[in-house]
Amino acid sequence: MSTHNQLLHVAVGVIRDDDGRILITQRAKHAHQGGLWEFPGGKLEADEPVQQALARELAEEVGIQVQTATPLIKINHDYGDRHVLLDVWNVTAFTGKARGCEGQAMRWVDAEQLREFTFPAANIPIIAAAQLPHYYAIMEGRSAAEAWDNCQRILATGIKLLQFRVKSLPIADLQTVFEQVSQLCRQQQVSLLVNADLPVDTVNAQGLHLSSRALLACHERPNGYRWVAASCHNLDELKHAEALGLDFAVLAPIQATASHPDATPLGWQALSELLEHINLPVFALGGLGKHDLNRALAAGAQGIAGISTFLAAD
């Protein structure tokens, strides 16, 4: 943290209406970062709890009363002239009709449209977090039949973000299975990422998922993908993913797993501490189930990633 300026702690709301659209407002021309779009919110008063500040600011700025809000992401950003900690919350239920109480322009936009607006630099990871779901499924399979069955079972649970990672599938079957999976994902509006270590033609994928080895070998963000993500195991890897401008990361292992018995689990406390140093949506992976979601969100994670997690009825 820089010493030349004071930390400004700001509560921010990603407010969604019944159609899933998100509220954005425009900063006053004379304000810091004036004229840019932002998610509404404002700074905490002395000793004010963050949820109280969020409720107060959203009532003052856009005239709504927050009913339920869950943590989304924390962003530490130094603009040079000021250092901000954005404490961002998903506002999933509220009363009142939103309006620009301070005369500011405001719009309800689809999550996918957020990239069309110009936001302050600190908001870029918030846009990714607002567009990502809470669950990221990783699909495996030892045969074409098993891989296809796993894909159907995973998508039947409502998953909208999927990694194609069938490393034990015979190479002869890879491309065919990938094409089947990508077609089904398109039909069900599922974002499909391909593991970068697989020798498949990724033309039909929305994204690329880098193993930690592939991540460290990268010096710039791979081009041509809607989503680029990476597997990380420590702060250095997370920092590298952030420096490359990746969209999100997966951090593992949080708990002990049968698949990697030799790996030392990080645990919830370390997850929380690591995420304090990183401005990137991060999914927690390793020995977790859907029932761990609230704990992951409270630690600052985007949600839960898993392999077997989304094959079992939870």
C-alpha cells in the first residue's frame, strides 16, 4: 500500500433486478474519474460496518432499501492520487424503485453488456465477477461414453461455466467429444473453456483454462477468447494471472482430496488471506461441495469449482 495517500474504504453494490439486469450509474463530471460509469455505492463513515454503509449509500444514491446482499469481491486499487478498497456486494433483493437521487444518469443493463461501458480501472475485475456464476464445473472422463455422460449430468444441474479437461481420454476421441460437448453448451448457453494442455481445436470454445505450468510460461494474455482462466496454488501464481489480465483463477486445494492426497490443503483461512492481495475473481477448488458456497463467498471467493462436486446430487 502506498504511503502518500489514505485508504478510502468504499461499499459497492452490484444490484440485480428480477430479469437479472444490473444497475450502473454515471459519475458526475467534476468527480474523481468523472464521466465514467460505475456500480453505485460510497465510502464508509468512521467505524461503520460495511453492510450498513452499503444500505445507507444505496438508499441515498438510488433510493432502494437493501434486503439481502452477499459478498462478491474486494478490490484494492491505487490510482496514484488515491488508494481505494472496494468492498463489493451482490444485492439480490431490495424494495423501492431505483432512481438517480443525485441527478446522475443510470441504466439497467444485461451483465454481458457491461463491457460496452467505460468504467474506472478498479472496476474491471468487478465486471468479470458480476458476469461469472458461483459454480465452475470441471469435466473429465476416461472414455468418450463416460465423458459425454458426465457432461450431460453436469449440465442437468444448471451449470453455466464448464471446463473441458478430459486428460485421460484417448486422443483419437478428443476432438469428436469436444465438438459434441461444445454443441450442447451452445444450445444451453453454457460458457465452455478448454484446458490449454489438451490438443484440441478450440475454435468453438468461449475460453481457455491454463494449468499453473501453462500460466507461468505465458507472458501475455492469450488472444481470441471471451474468457481466459488459470489454475493457481499460491500467491505468485495468482499475481501472475492478475498481471496477465486473466478473467478469473481457480485456487487449490482448499481441503484434502482423494485425487491429490500428497498436496497440503490451504484451508479457509489461507484462502481468505491470499484473496486480500489479489484483484481477481477466484474459485475455490479441492474437497468442496455446493454446501460450501457461503463459506467460500465469506472468504472472498467467487464460488466453488469442482469435478465430482457437480456429478453427485447435493
